[in-house]
Amino acid sequence: MRILFIHQNFPGQFRHLAPAMQAAGHSVRALAIQGKGLTGVDMVRHQPNMQPSKTIHPWLAEFETKLIRGTSALQAMLAMKQQGWYPDLVVAHPAWGEAMFIKEVWPQTKVLAFLEFYYSATGRDVGFEPGMQTVNMDMLAQLRLKNMTHMLALECMDHGMAPTHWQRSTFPSAWQDRIDVVFDGINTQVVRPDAKPHMQLQHADGTGHRIQVGDEVLTFVARQLEPYRGYHQFMRALPKIQAQRPQVITLIVGGDGHSYGQAAPQGSSWKNIYLNEVKDQLDLSRIYFLGTLAYENYLKVLQLSACHVYLTYPFVLSWSCVEALSAGCVVVGSRTAPVMEVIEDGHNGVLVDFFDTEALADKASHVLAHPQAYQNLRQRARDTAVSRYDLHTQCLPAQQKLLTSLVA
């Protein structure tokens, strides 16, 4: 079988699936604008050569950018066709526009769409936090148009795949029976508890701490330290946590840019805005901002964690949430739909209201103060990751089965 993976930043979510299909004997190619690619996978890069219009209706500006990408991908697919290459299956992430014209090039080819999130003005990220976004008619109109790319994908796909049940539920009900739920997968043999890790931490002034498993370590992880992932709520809870647990060492992992929602005001960052809000109430000598870490060091942070905080708007579930469970962390998470699908309060984690920083501080402090009381919960967290989200025994086989059955 010939398979083409389309992703703006390949491999993205296909980093395990693409090489697995190739190892199974299929001919695999990838089409992308950027990304590291994968060893052994033939990667065709395309580069849009059109510039967005300066006079287009402002509500259409985002779609025009995606259309430009789609046009560029169309030319690349036509070149493949002219060279005699016809895929039996295209697996595409449609969010950035590259998947718009697959059926125009290869009408008989099966298309599997990777569907992450469908936008809405209610029940999801927009308007979730009062005062954080200005929800007016312009925003509502642009939000509806933001789904145009996904509507095109739904109309032309033969089937869809979503990482979680809640993410599938965001898509129009008319299409949901054509969307399978298969998580991307966590390698639970790599992401696992380990009693050996330690870290030597140091501040700019030369002071620091050496920490090891068993120490009172509070952890927080996000791709970017921003409101969508609850960074501000975590920082607002931190003074009380430090007051209740005077020996706690806090490790914060994440960049100081933004991935989702509004960017911070020009010249600043969400990281600094919310740090400055509470820094006079904090012992900064016991807080370490680690930035973006290499994967092995990120895993050390999870393995060292005595209490891990994961907060999110009703939005796409982070890999780090499931990785924290797989590492046997006690996760204090937000009682928001994506997290509630994975964590049951008191069974394999602890849930608090996203906006209740007092409860967050109290729950985290209790976990830190009574580690033995949460040992069974740690094991159930690990069991959840292994039984439901393991890459090699659960997710990858289900993905491969879906691909082959779709063509068969």
C-alpha cells in the first residue's frame, strides 16, 4: 500500500505511525512545509510562494493563508501524480490548509483526516475565562470561518481519527459516526516511574539545590507558559503552597512564548506578567524556571515529581497529561472536559476547579504533605496510561488497523 502523510510540520502526530507503516512493508511518503522529518521516510517539501492580500476582508485573512498553503500542496501533489505516484491512502492533518485538494488530484484515493478540534463560541476555549478574551461579533464571525478548513476536510474525508472522545464531540454530530477515537500513544516503557533520577539545579547567583526522588518537588509543564494551560492559576496558587509547604522545590517547564489564544501584550510575556503579579509573595530561591527541556530531562522532571499540576481550558489534551500519569505522578488537574476524560477524581488523580486557586493550593499541599497516602493513586495513574494509552499495545495497533481497514 502507498501512503502519503500530510502535516505542516511533519512528523507531528504521525511520528510513530508513519515509520510503523513503513516497517510493515508499505511505501510511505510525507508532504510538509517544515519539520525534521523521519529517517527513511521520503519527505516532499513544498513552499508557498504567494503573499496574503492586503485588501481582503479581515474575516477571511486566516482562511486565505490556509488557502495559499493548500494551493502549494496541490502543486506538490500534482507533481507526484505527473511522476506516476498514486497513493492508496492519504493521512492528513487538515488544520493548516494543506489537505484541501487531495480528492481533486486523486479522486479514488482514500483520505483519513486527523481531527484535533472544532471551534465553537460556547462550551470550549472561547469565552471560558471571563475577561481574558473580548468576545464580540467580529470574534464570533471569525470563529465560524475558522472552521472552514475542517468543513472541507469533513466533506472530502472517507474517515476521521480524533485523539479523545471529547475532541471528537467538538465536531458536528452529523460526522461523528465517521470519526474513530484513537489516542496518539505514549511509550509507557520509556515514560515510567524511576527511583534513580536526580537533578542539580542552580540559579544565576550560584545558589541551588540537588533533588532526588522522594524530595518535596512540585512540577508544572506546558509547551508555553500561558493562560490556556493554566499557568496563571498555578502561579496564583504558588504563594499559598509555599506557605503551607516551606521546603517545597518547584520546577516549571515551558517556553515564554504563546501557542494558543491571545499573545501577551507587546514587549512582555505571560510568563513574566504572572510571575510579577505574585513574586513579592514568593521565595524565588525555591522556584526554577527550566524553559524548554530535552525529552530525557523532561522525563526526569516527571519522575522526580511529588505532585504534578496540569491545568487546561476546554481544549486539546496535552501529551504531558498522559505522560505524567505514565510516570506515576500524582496529578492535580483541572475539572475541565479534556482532563475529566483521563482522570477520575480520587481514583487516578485529583481534580479541582480551574479557577479555584485556593483549592488548587490546598490539594497540592496535601499531596506534598502525605506522599504515602497517594501511593495507590500513583499506581492507578500508571495503570491508566498503560491500559488505555500505551503506544505499542493499544494506540499504534488501533491506528494501523484503521489505516489498513480503510483501504481494504
